Amino acid sequence: MTYAIVETGGKQYRVQVGDTVRVEKLGAGEGESVVFDKVLAIAKDGQVTVGTPYVDGAKVTAKVAAQGKAPKILVFKYKAKSNYRRKSGHRQPFTAVTIEAIEG
């Protein structure tokens, strides 16, 4: 079993070939290929290679499956006895990518 830990959008993801992962919005369109070169670790056949901070020459290739928005998150601020109420929220954009290859 081969997997990698990649960093994108300030977050870290453990990915395998064939996985579909929702990451922070990327500038690529649907069907385009994306390369993640910030690979923190690779595990291949029981051997784990950990980078300092990244593994040299390692990259993960993925294809953009979809662009979208997550469900709405409500933010409600309230202070008791002072009639203070503020309701707001947002929908976080995401990019769904399907992992095609792990090299390194």
C-alpha cells in the first residue's frame, strides 16, 4: 500500500492513488491536471520516507474532479441582556481532486 502526505491550502492530507479529496480552492478548471510538490512523507511497501520538511523529488499528480461550495456555515453572535444579535455565514469554496499517481 502506497500513500503520501501532502500539504496544500495550509492543510495536510493523507492520499492514495484513486482517492478523491476535497482541498481548498485551486485555480485549475475541471478535468485539468494538478501537481502537489509539497510532499511531507511517502510510505511505499512498508518503508516510510519523511522529508525535512519536504521529500526531495517527490510529487503527487491529481486531476480536478469538481469545483464547488460546501454547505453554508452559520455564525451567530449573541450577548445576553443587551439585545445584541448578529447572524452571518458563508459557503467555503473547494476543489475535489482525484489522485492519479504518487512519485518519489
